Amino acid sequence: MAVVKYWVQGDTVPITFAIKDEDGAAVSLVGYSGKFFMRRQGAAANKVNGTAITVTSAASGYCEYRWIAGDVDTAGSYDCEVELTDASSKLATTEPIQPFTLVIRKGLG
């Protein structure tokens, strides 16, 4: 099942992730660092290309990406991925372990 998250253009509240395994159990992020990737669907280049994420609760598998200027300034649908690495492995993952879609819509106000 595809995961879709919704955002409003210009919102800068961090986007959070609960990293889980195939069975829905939290993945420990102790010792991991991460990057966030985001590409508008149909585009050739990433809008966000490997910018660092923050692990907020390593034992419980929570992390977040803190938007910077320009990340969410354009309405549209984006393919996104969180990439986590430790000293010996790389884990490209989201909730569940797959890329997800972020839909950014224009605000009403």
C-alpha cells in the first residue's frame, strides 16, 4: 500500500517519520544518521537532495526532516525517501519500508 503525506505550500513544521520494519515494529535508529530526498514527480532532478535528517528518538525509530527555504514552495506531488546509514549498512526506508508520496497543495489563506 502506497504511503501519501499531505502538506500545505510554505509550511515549515518538520515532517516526522516512524521507521518500522515489515511487521510494523519500530526499527532502532541507535547509531544511524539519515538523509532526506524529494523529487517532483516527472522531474529529472531532486528538489531536496540528501539533506540531513534528525533522529529524535533513536530507540523508538523516530526521525524528522526540518524544511529549509524553498523545500515546500511549489505545489505538486513529490516522490520522497529517507535513507538511513550506520557504520556497516544503508537502509532506504519510510513507513513501511518503501518510498512515499508527498502532496503539497496551495493554502487557502
